[in-house]
Amino acid sequence: MNSQHFRRAMSKFATGITVVTTTFDDTNHGMTVNAFMSVSLDPQLITISLDQNSNFYKNADKIKRFGISILREEQQEISMIFAKQTEKDFDNFSEIDGVPAIPDSLATLACTVVNQVEAGDHLLLIANVDKIDLSEDEGSPILYFNSSYRKIDKD
């Protein structure tokens, strides 16, 4: 089994899309992440997975707090910007509990890193959820399946 075969198999698992945001070196940074999950209800913990080639991985020692914005289907372009799939800048950050976030997301979490775990070619950041903002408008999430963005069929 090679890495491409593994990647294709993992693409069969539909996920939501988040943008993880933080500040280091006096600049806001963001990264599209679909490797995000809740870990514990008590305490309220989540984890994100950072690829060793990412700017976040290379600066993990500087990341003490971060925001997670769960994107809605209308925010595909924002996901593409932070995944470096399109050459555009983004500077329209909002804020939650002192950390940058993406405005108008379905939900936004402010988190504090409590542990880092090396896992193969990734780094898992485990974080305590400090604050949650939920959108008043339910909306629909953007999904990622089979290496493509998808929307929920509403029929």
C-alpha cells in the first residue's frame, strides 16, 4: 500500500471544513483544516492535525491559543484561500476571546493548547475550548469528500 492509495481511501470519509487561525510574529495566520475533532466533553477538548510542511507546524512552539471557524457552504473561497488553492489575501478577521476568527462561520471556538503529540508526519494540537460562538443562522456546512468540496443536498 503506497501513500496515494492511503490518501484515496481517506478521501472517502466526508468531513467538514474549518479554518484554524492564530497570531504569531505579530501577524494573523490561518490554515484550512479538515482534520479536526472533539476529544472530550469534560474537560471540553478538541484536536487539530498539522502537516509537517505547514507554516503552523513550523511555528507550533509559538501557538498558545487559536480559533477554529467551522465554515458554511458559502465560504468555500475562504477555505481555498487558506488552503493555498487560490492566490488571494484575506484580512477580514473577526475575534473571539482574543484570537482571530473567520466572520459569519457556523460556529467559532477559541482554544488554548494543552498538549502536542507527534504523530508520523503530523503534529496533533490538543486544546481546551475556552469560548464558543454559534451562528444565529443555522446555514449548511461545506463538506470535503473524494478530494472535492461538496454541499449537502437539501431535497
